[in-house]
Amino acid sequence: MPAKSKFVRKSERELVTTHTFDAPRELVWKAWTDPKLIPKWWGPSRYLTVVDKMDVRPGGRWRFVQRDAEGNEFGFHGEYREVEPPKRLVGTFEYEGIRATSSSRLRPSRKSVARRS
């Protein structure tokens, strides 16, 4: 499911990344909400991705951990804010190695994912 990507710098501190997929919206939705599928596409393929927590509902939390060949771990976590299968998924995203937060909006009807950082 290769994506076309677009990057727009909205300001000095805000970047919007949009990925458009050539796939049915149900498949895009499932890729983002099925914990069995996350490790197949999340992050660089050289890392092993483990779903530590994934509670796909408003207020639910998620956490993924990536491990490199040397055993270093990189954590990511967030909270689901809006969940409307298969139309809309809005949540936060935070890399545990730095203090920064972004939000993601999945709009499978348009087969796109936008991340605002």
C-alpha cells in the first residue's frame, strides 16, 4: 500500500504531513487499528516493533516500542481522541525520547493520513 506524501510547513513550529494511499479505506483503517498489523508497517523495517498497548476508543491509550539490532528501545505513545470506524481516527503521538507532541487524523474516506506536528 505505497503512499504519496506531501509536506507543508505551516509555520516555524508546525509541519503537516499528508500520506495518500491507493487502497480501500477499510484496509487503511484496519492497518491503523489492528495491533497485529502495526508491526508490519510501523517505522523503519530494520527495527522490530512491539505493540505494548492499543485501546482504540476515545480516551484509549496506545504505546509501541521499537527495538534495534543492538537491543536499544524507542518508545512512542499517545491517546485516541476521536474514533469513527472506518471514517475518522484522531489522536496524539509522542516520541518518548524528546518532549514534543503531534496529532494525527486518519480520514480513510479520502484514503489519507495527516499528521500535524
